[in-house]
Amino acid sequence: MAFVDEATAALYREAWEAWSKQIEHVHRVFLGDERPRPDQLKGLLNREARAKDNYDAARLRLLGLEEATPSLGNPDANPFR
């Protein structure tokens, strides 16, 4: 028996996967051999932060601690375009 409805679970899974993708890239940069230009690093860190915010909102909703729908945007999207 699931604790939450399928839509909430799907939003959580989507947010988790998006954040995992971004944090893996951060790890490749800081713990591996990948060396981006400063502007690319700034973009990477901004995408990771937005993905983490979306994950946190989805997690709170999953736990029933927040009723607002998380804003699950595309963490790869450039908000300045």
C-alpha cells in the first residue's frame, strides 16, 4: 500500500532523478577530471541548486509537510533565454 497518490510519487521520482543527474555532474567536476570554464561552472552550480530546490519541494509534498505543488522546471534549461 502506497502512502501517497501516484502523481505525487511520480513528481518525487522525477525531481530525484533530475537532481541526481545534476549532482553527478558536480561530482565529475569537483572529484574528477572535468574542468569547465568559469561560466560553465556557474551554470552547472545554478542548475544543481534549482534541481535541489525542486527535489526538496517534491520531498516535502511526498512527506505531507507541504501542500503546494513543487515547481518542477527543467534544471537544464537556461532561465535567461
